[in-house]
Amino acid sequence: MTNTWITLDEAQAFLRSNPTVVWIDLILFDMNGIARGKRLRRDDLLTVARDGIMIPSTVFVMDSRGNCIEETGRLWETGDPDVPFRIIEGTLHAIPTGERRLAQAVISVAEHDDLCPRGILAQQVKALEADGRTPVVAVELEFYLTKPRTNGAFNVETPDGLAQDTDYAMTLAFGELDAVAPFIDTIYEIADTQKLPVGAVMQETGPGQFEINLKHRADAVAAATEGLLLKRAVKAAAKEHGFEASFMAKPHHDWPGSGMHVHTSLIDRDGKNILAGDPLSPLGRNVIAGLQTSMADFMAVWAQSANAYRRYVPNSYVSLAAEWGLNNRNVALRIPRASGAATRIEHRVSGADANPFLVIASILAGARHGIAQNLEPGPMALGEKDNPNTPRLPIVWFNALERFATSSVVRDAFGPTFQHVYFKLKDTERAHFERIVTSLDHTWYAQVA
């Protein structure tokens, strides 16, 4: 997959059509999937469209707080050089909130960079396409709507009009949707303006928890980009209506976690779904087996933060093992009830805070591994029963990172540079997080020690 850059004609047409836009956010997505970049004056758009813009290379070695991590070996050793970025064609759109003064466009590195998450995904797509296989992908996201923060602290209270009691789950009901209907309308208005293929929205199990999905795309890089842009759309809509939206994987210990479910299929050069069978083709079984055997290797991608590991608890529709099953929401790899062209694998492991570029890249890498090795999956899981021989997932951050750092599957897929830097980036964040003594330490242990 090769990026196509914006043309001067496209930029000029945008300015003519959006006279109220004053500022344009040029956004890229870092290792964590966090939007970073620069805010551009309207009058500078044409220059940047023609020449690009320079961004420090360390944008790809930042932790979730925006700190450049020197343990990666890519800070003081490199001189932190600037690298050129360009605006991606078709991503320049207004943000239809407030006074319509703001727009955004997605930028990407203009040259190859081993650390660019978008480029990592593009490499996996290219490798599959070289064998005549194109991935078709759709992203589903769960999130919580809360009251706005006070002094920067996250607020776990739901907005007025929404249930607060966890025993009052309104799953698949309409009352909560009605209560925040203007907010949902704004999400879809933003999505329509930005050409995001948003599908259904539903009330989830947690208080103020919703799920929203994107329609499938035969362009995995675009699908991942749209997943990240949808997060921004949801957050912008929430702010417009006096709420906050969070894609944190486990915002409260008594609330259900929020996941990112990725639906994936493969089509051949004639557009035929090559996973389809009864329920899967032999190649589809190879893909399932590859995803099973590599799932633990990529756990540090599915769960990229300390908080994400709190989501992996029994009886929560979050599998703790690399199981697969037919029309079974308890497993990590679900084959939804469909056939023929609609046959797909729903990957249910990732937290909603994960980076879609890396999540989808890891799924495709696992699929390629299974096909290349002609692997066969274990037996399907039925109900909530685990198969004792199914590989267990490393649900402790340290263990997941150690597995990622030593995995030959990860190294072969993403290259040794990315493997090393991602490990150092996340392991340093883990060490900083785990050294903090919290009030819970004092409550549980100070008086009894």
C-alpha cells in the first residue's frame, strides 16, 4: 500500500468550500494510537500541501504521557532529527462542531520509517497482496460516556439521565440512546462530514457504555485510520454536549471493560472470500491456527497499557486463552453466524485503548504465519468451557512484554528495530507505572505489615 498525497487542487477546493475554517490540525498517530501533530493556520495549508511539514522523529518513541523514552536508544543517540510528513489524500475535512473554525487532516511519513505504525500495517497488507490475498477489515469500539472531568481528574460518574447502577444494565435497550440522542446525532454528523463509514450504535452493559462500529473495508490501512478518527469524532461530540468519552480498557473495577473487536476476512483477486467453508475453508483453518499460536506473542499489542490488563477477568466476554468458536462470544476468535461472502473472524482480544494500526497488523501477521506454516487449529470451544491444551494468554504486562521481545513471529513480521523499540517503550512505561505506591497500598497493607 502506497500513500497518495493531497494535491493543491484538493486543498484549494477545501478552502473554497469551508470559509469559516481558521485552523487545521495535522494529525499523525503514534505508537499508542494517540493523535499528535501541529495546528496549522488556514493560510499555510497550500504550502504544506505542496511541500509537506517536518515533525521530530521522536514522535514514534513517546509514551502515553508524551514523554520521549530514552531507553529506546532513539533519542540522544540520533539527535532527534526532523523527518518529512505529507498530508494523505482524502483526509482533509472540517470538524462540524462549535463555530466550524477547525478542520483536520491525517499526515504520514513521506519516507520509510521502521517505527511508523501505519507503515507496519501497510507492510503486512503488501505481503498478503503479493500472494493474491486482500484483507477486508471492520473495527468495533466500546467506550464510556461520563460527566466532564474536574481539575484534570477522570470522572467515573455517568451523565444525568443515564443509569449509574451496574445492576441496571440496559444492554441493547433504547432508553440510554434516547437520553443522549443529540450526542449520537453529532457523532454521525462528524462521521458524514469526514466520510467515516459508521454503522450501528448500541447500548452496552456498563453504565454509560456504548458500542459503535465501522463498516468493512477492503483497505486495512484505511480501516485502521478510520478507527482512530472515529475515536476523535466521539470525543469531539462528547465535548460539544458537555460530556467526556473514554476508550480506557477498564475505567472502573466494577464496570465491564471496553474492547476493540476487529472483523477480518481475506478475498482473492476475483473478490471471492477465501475463508469461506463449512464453516471455514482449509486456508481459513490455517488463519485461525496462526492467530491462535501467535496470540500470546502479540499480547503486548492487544493490551498496551497497565490498565488494559485489568480487563482480562473470567465471565466477562473477554477470553483468557487463544480459543476459537462458532457464534460464541466467550472466545478470543469468534466466527460470527454467517457464510459465503460474509464469512469472517472476529478478533475479540484487544482493549479499546489499543492502536488499530498495530492490532490489525498483528492479526494479519498471525494469519500469514498460519498460512505459511500450514497450521491446523485446536478444537472449537463450546459455551464457556476451556480446552485444556489451548494456549493461555499472558495477562500480566511484564510477561506479555517479555514474550513480545523474544518472539520470532514478531521479529519476522515487524522487524528487529520495531520489536526492540516497542518493547523498550512499553517496558519503561511499565516500570514507571509499577513503582508508584498508591493509596490502595496504604489501605490494604500499611497497618498490617
